[in-house]
Amino acid sequence: MQPPTDTGAMTPPRFDHSLFAESHHARRGVLMLDYDGTLAPFQLDRMSARPYPNVTAALEELARATQTHVAIVTGRPLTELRELLDPPGGLDLWGAHGWERINPQGVHTVWPQPEYCTVALGQARSRIGPFVPAGALETKQGAIVVHTRALGNDEHDRIHAAVREHWTPIAGIGDGLEWREFNRGFEFRVTLRTKGTVVRTLREESAEKSHLAYLGDDITDEDAFAQLPPPDWSILVAPEPRETRARWWMTTPGELLLFLQNWTSRFT
């Protein structure tokens, strides 16, 4: 079911790029970036969500920065991410909210989910299927997604009512099951792995005295923000600030590109 209001959330101040001068303690950087809404704009056709201009070039520069580890962390399957982004070599790619990874050496890992989660996902798909237009329902590792960005408001509201009715009971089958509304869509997912899992993993794998940062825009990125206490950076990327567990916010693509340039200079 949808989570309760996060009492730890607040409306953050704008990111101050002079903070790069205060990261002198760090020898290496670990930079984690969401894709949709952060590196690429939302599109009615989700397979048209190409990166903002100059983002690919900025990522290529980051990939050459010898003192930084760059990870793209997305809810999409990695087949979609690679089709849309064509990422440069050396990046760490995480898909399906942490259920899938292609590391910088090219090793592809997909984590299995418990049987009861597979059953729950199957039920979630079969029960919502009759209410969803063709092409709007997506199945991926750890989640069933209904995309309503291309639908009218009445259709969105009708599907929302069906989701509440049919997905809420399934979310009670076992631990780690929930459904959430996101930017024009709904997702039933297994939360035994999340974007927060990615942050914890990369922290464990990182060298001593590494500085971590995560940039993202939506509710699933809150799991990652929660794993980054000071002095590490959690940054909401959005047109306007909102309540979030991130410490700062910035806009895209202008401020984002400036951030990527400053990060590359700091950790090269």
C-alpha cells in the first residue's frame, strides 16, 4: 500500500556549488544518478526519454575521471537504459530499483526474489490487467508498473481507483510488498531491494575516505536519500523544491550540468 507521510522529510535549500570546496577530505568520489527526471526529461512515450543535451558528453567526461565511480540508478530494466542512454564504458549500471546490475567490468547480475513475491506480482498483474489499456502495463524484475502519462485525467483516476481496490490486499501478503503512485503512474513492487540497497552496496565497495552523492527526482529515490547522512550529499532534482529526505535540491538540466562539471574537476 502507499507509505505513510515521512515525518523526516523537509523542504530543502538550493544546492550551493561552493560546497565542492568543502569536500577536500575526500580522496575519491562515488556519484549516483537517477535517469528519468534527472538525466532525461519525462516523455509521453517513455521510450523517447533521451538524455538532455550535453548530458552524454558530461557522462563521458565523468567516465574518464580517475578518482570517481559513477553509477546510473534507475527503475527501468537495463535493456531500456542502454537503448536510451548508450552509456560510455566504465559506468556502473543499476536497473529495476536495484534488482539488476551491470558493473564497470561488464558483469551482469540479476537478484532472484522470494517465491511469495513472484506470486504477488503475478496476482497484481492479472488483477489490474483488465483495467489498463494495451501498452500501459509493464512487467520487470521486482515490479509491475502501470504508466498513465499518455492517458487523460479521467482514465488516470479510474485506474487509480482500481489499483487501490485490487493492489492493497495483495500488498499484505508478505514483507517487502507495496504499491506507490509516481509521476503519472502506479507501481506494485518488491522492496526487499531498493535504490537504498544500491547506496549501501556502493558505500561498502568504495575506497576509504570516499565522498558519496545521489541525485534523483521521485519517490523511489527517497530510499537512496535516506542512506546518505552528512557529510555525503543527497540532492533532489526538480523544477521546484518539495518535502523530501534529500538535503538539497537543484534544477535540470542547467544546474545539473554545472554540478557534473564541478564533480569531474574535483575528482579527476
